[in-house]
Amino acid sequence: MTTSRQLFEIAKKRIPGGVNSPVRAFRGVGGEPFFVKSASGCRLTTVDDEVLIDFVGTWGPAILGHAAEPVIAAVRETAGRGLSFGTPNPLEIEMAETICRMVPSVQKVRMVNSGTEATMSCIRLARGFTGRSKIIKFEGCYHGHVDSLLVKAGSGALTHGNPDSAGVPEALARLTVTLPFNDPDAIAAAFAANPGEIAAVILEPVPANAGLYLPEPHFLENLRNICTRQGAVLIFDEVMTGFRLARGGAQEIYNITPDLTAMGKVIGGGLPVGAFGGRAEIMDCLSPDGPVYQAGTLSGNPIAMAAGLAQLCEMERTDGWSTLEKTGAAFEAATREVIQGLPLTFQRIGSMFCLYFHEGPVRNLQEAMGSDRVRFGKFFHGCLSDGVYFAPSQFEAGFLCTAHSPADIEQTAKVVQKNLARVF
């Protein structure tokens, strides 16, 4: 049997860092990654035959758990008719209709192949629509590896202690104004300092790439109002939160209507996918109708469309969001019970959560960065040894799925309690 350690040594010879996405390398917690040979429900089985309760869920898409039968069946049936056509297919229309029905702010939508493509396209479209060049983003909000958005980004960039990236031209970075989250005064000041220059404001309405922190009351409402007054496009990056926190995403929960929305993850059922959509007058600026160019050979891929539609249909059929809220509440109650008296902060919304090794509060990137990463790393490895897999970084959200049972929550709480006792 080839072990994870042996596979990682081979991978490092052919793949930079041995991984195809940086956070998988375990640099934020030390040690080496494990390799997975199969997954089912809320469990992973490694090549070393270890079974883990999974709270990463392929970083969000596995909302029904791994290898959910409706999704697998849809993929099998669709694959039998061909993997890719390079021409329009009916499933693209069905997906577009589904997204527009579930997310009222979206009047038209275009499919792409990743969340990064979605956010990149939103920025280009906003610039083309407004004729302006500058954008505002927020510290700790990660919007994929887009050049103009890798400025004080979150996710793997934070994990590796390098929030900015080499290869991003300084001239391009100067077009990005970066502000602290939950600071309305900073937003007003940024618009005042750049009159008539801000094309768009982009944010995760619930930032989930620096752990998980929530918008304070009226923050999103204030942002909507100032964008309207200033003629800037408000972009919600709901790649993580879309179709997960609610049927209509975070914008449904907070009752805010963005101009554009970037989507991904859940709508692909585990396959590579992204989408962006919004107001028709903005979307109509896209080629071939308008002057803003965007294209993709595999966009609207029939297999990805089938998988995503099956997953969304099953969530609606079973009212999966209610199930996730109940599971999330049970997980929160169990976690809060075992962390009492410890310098920790637990934050949750719906099926997303983060346990900060920090007394709190945690409302923005600066406060999140006060976390004890050394203790977190020891806690992570202890839980992993005991069969529970949390994200291998203090600065990543965790994900629940409909396959997590009360017994899984109870078992996890015991593992968490045991390993907190070891590190404190």
C-alpha cells in the first residue's frame, strides 16, 4: 500500500509544494497532508485507511455530504451522453433559471468554471459598465487569485503569512483600495478621497476566508446605500455563502440587494464551476451583446450543470437549509459547552463556523490575526489523530453538511474537549 507520506514525497517532485492549492500543504499547522482515496457522507477515507469525520466538505461544495446519491446518479446519466460539447446545452438554461429563481437580485447569469473566474469577471464588468478604474475590497476577504484582488487577501494567503502576492504589478495594486471590514467610516472616507473613481465595492457579505466573522448591524445596508449614491457597483462574493447559508445566500438573510453576485461551490455539486449574475442592464454589457469580453471553453459544462442542479433540487426537496440550521445549532451548543472558561471565540452562521484561538471579539481581520496559531496547530493535529478533520488553518471556515448526524456531533464534541485539555 502506498502511504500518504510516500505520495507526498512523489508529489513534491512534480507539483509545486506537492499540492495543487496552497492551503492543502498543511503549512499553517505543520506536518504533512493526508491523501484521500474515497469519501461518503460526512466521512473521508485516507489512503492509509484512516476514517475521518469531515468538517471541510471539499471547502464548501459538499452540502449534502460526499457522493450524495442524487448527484452521483445525475453525473452518471449525463456523462453517458457526452462530457463536453462546446455548444449550448439545455442544462445551462435550467441552471440559469434555477439561479435566477433562487436569488432574486440575479436577473441574468453567466456560467464560468471557478469562483476566481466569477469574481474576476464581476470586476471587469463593473469597470466596463461604470467607465471607472478603482475598486474597494476589504481586508481578509479572499476573492480568488485575481491580480487586483490579491491585496490583503484571506484564505491560503494568510495561512502562509503572505497576504499579498509576488507577480501583482504595483500599478494594478494601486487601483485597489483596501479597507477594514465592519468600518463604515472608512468606506465613506474612501469614496470621498476618490470622487467619481470607484467602479465597484466587492466583499464577502460574511467573510469566511479569515476564519468567520459577521457583518455588524447596518454595515451591509450602509454599504448598499453609499454605492447607490456614488454610482458604484456593489458586488457580493457568495462563492462560499451562496446556496449554503440560505436558498438565496447571505443576501437573503440580510435582506440586501447587490448589483452583481459571484457564485460557485454548491452549484457544481463538487465539480469545477462558477457563475456571476445580477442586474440585466449590467449583464447586458457582456459580449456578445456588449463591449466587455468574457469567455470560457468549458463554461456551462453539462456534467457540472447536472451535478449542481441535482444538489440544489435535493436541497429544495428536503428543505436542507432547515436541517443544516438545526445541525449547526446543535454543533454550536456542544462546542460552547466544552470551551467554557477558555480564551476561545466560537462564531457560526447556518452551516459555517470557526473556532478562533483568541479571546475575541473577532469582527475583522486585525482581530482574527490575534489568534494563537501554535495552539491551534496542536489542537488540529490532536483532533486529526482522533478521527476529526477540521480545516488545516486557523483562517478557514468549517462546514457542516446534511449528512452530519447527532452522533457525529456528539463524537466530535468529545474529541474537541479532549484536545483542548491537551493544549491549555
